[in-house]
Amino acid sequence: MAIELLMPALSPTMTEGTLARWVKAEGEKVAIGDVIAEIETDKATMEVEAIEDGILGRILVPEGTHEIAVNTPIAIMVAEGETLPEAGAVNPQSSAPPSPVAQPATAPQGSAPASAPATTPAAPVGQAATGKRIVASPLARRVASQKGLDLSRIKGTGPNGRIVRRDVDNAAAQGRAAPVTVAAVAEAPASTSRTVPHSSMRKVIARRLSEAKSTIPHFYVSADVELDALLALRSQLNATSPDEGPDAFKLSVNDMLVKASAIALKRVPNVNASFTDQAMILHDNVDISIAVSIPDGLITPIVKHVDQKSLKQISQETKDLVKRARAGKLKPEEFQGGTFSISNMGMFGVRDFSAIINPPQAAILAIAAGKKQPVVKGNELAIATVMTVTLSVDHRVVDGAVAAEWLSAFRSVVESPLTLVL
């Protein structure tokens, strides 16, 4: 019996998505567990599996289509030997929508785009150096841009010669579609800008941050924190780690600051809270969201029960979460929720910054770079490694004195770091 395949909801917050690619073609046999399509959500590009055997009879939504509402029919499945019914005469999908596979279709590389070379601008991806428009899916354009490939040199195998992602992947694997050369650029029409359609993730980021900044009364508390004692402890602990094996670990400064935040949250629990119209919610668990930059935007994987974990456990779990976040392999429960957030841009040499609160949380800590500078200790001038941290707070939940108390507790833990291992 023919059924409609519906646009699946791949996360609790997903309301629409982009049909990035059809893996199966019309008329192709499909078995349970086969990947049918790739759906771009607000967090990653996920593979959708078939939940029963059959034939992909008709594709209703072409690949590359944006803003498809959840539960919109996208294709018709028929049994082998069954005649494809007329449009409108198909039963809705009676079983649960396909579930996403844990592995994403796309594995972005790196956490931030590299600086662009100071050369003459190249022709936009999706437009040949001669000015002739190239028909390609949005996902193919994005992957080609990331790989530095020239779409004009790739032959499309999609409908009407459309370039789809598999064409870009094949071209990259076979060494075709070399980057646009300077000579080709010289022939391109002059251009000073290009239009890059918003990804689903970028749309969600824009909406959530706009809502957070406009509806949450932010205020900010900053403090300078000396890092020398913590850096010394880190070196000592890392020296005890074996080079290889399951017990190997290498603590980062961020791992230790995550643990310090958790201890401060237990000492000042009113910051580990959320606001609702009816009441404030004080959380017993300390689940810390860590901001991770990925090519399409930002994602916040969560280290749960941080206060109950050792530095080694925090380090190993964080590395795993960050790796899977950048590969788009996180499960929804691994990035949705959390009771407090940390955004660390110290690796970029940032002096100080203020972060936007991640609702429904009440606070986020912005961590800048640690730098050696002169400080006064007693009546003596000395050199210390100092970083500036800024706590952004929801004033509906946390008052100024409480925010200052939390920041004082955090600084105390960082500057007397034995607390982290006791």
C-alpha cells in the first residue's frame, strides 16, 4: 500500500528543515535501514533511514528545497509491483517518521574558518569564471566552498544536470575541479559581494540570540583572575598521565575552568537557575554547556554532572563532545538543556568580551586570554598571568550581589586550584 514519507522532526526543537540530497532515486528499491535522504536541520546534516521495504515511487520535494515544514509529504513509497497512485490518493505515513542515524552526512572540519588570502576575489561558487550560471544544490555549493573547488569543472548528475553533493565529493576524491586560478579570475566579471543563503542553523541562531538579547535583561560583572597556580597544577597533573592507553589524558585550561565553574555554582547555587513566568527553577545538577564554533555557526554540547566528575573525566568527555560536535554527530540530548554556559575565546588572544545568555539558563561566563602583566602583591610589583572573565547574568533571576559573590567564588577556586582535585 502506497504511503507518504513525511519530513521528519530530527530534534525536539525542529520545525522545518532543508532537503539537502536524495540518496535514493525514483524507482529505486529501498530496504529497511537504507539511507533515503539527507536532511539539514538547525544543528547538522543528518541521514534519514527507511523504516520498511519498498520502492521510492515518486519524489515530491526536490533536493535543495529550503524551509520544509515538519510532517510535509516529501515522497511516496510503494510496495514492489504496486502501481503508483495518482496525486492526492495516497495514505499518510502511518508509522513513525524515520529516525536520524547518529552519523551525519556532513563532517565539517575545524572550528573556525581560516583567514582568507589577500588576493583578487574569485568568482562566486556557483558561477563560472565566464559568468555562466551553474545549477547546483545549496549543500553542493557549501561543500565545494569548504573544499575550495570550482563548480564549473564538476559535471552534475542530478535532475537536469544539477550538481549535487555526491558530485562534489567524487570530484574531490578524484582530484578534479581544481580551485579557480588567477587567470580564470581575471576573466570573471567584477564583483564586490555575493549572496550566501542562510543555513537552518544560522536561522535558528539568529532567532534565538535576538530573542535572548531583546527579552532577557542582561547585566555584566567582570573580574581579573590570576592563572599561575592553576597552570602549575595543570603541568604537574599532565606529567602524571601515560602517553597512550585508556588512562591517558591531557588537561586543558578550559577543562579546569569548567570544573572551577561547577564548584562556584555549588557554593552559590542561585546562579545555577532558570527563569519562568511562574517561578525560578534552582537546579541541583550542574550541567555546563560549552560553546563550540563550527563552520555553520555555534553549538553547545553539555558536560553533565560536572561537580561530580574528576578533571580527567571532564577532559575526556569534553574532547569527545567537541569532536562529535564538529562532525555533527551529537544527539539532541547532548546539546539541548544545560544549566550554565561557558564561552572561551582565550585561544584567539581576546582581551575581554561579553557573551549572550543561552536561555532558559540564567548566566554565561565569557573567558578571555591569559596574559602576563604587572600586578601589585602586598607592596611589591610582580609579574602574573592574568585573564579577564565576564559573567553575563539574567537580572530577573540573579541580583548584582549574587553575581559578584559567584565571581568571587570562581576566582578563589582558580587562584587556589587544589580545590579542583580534592
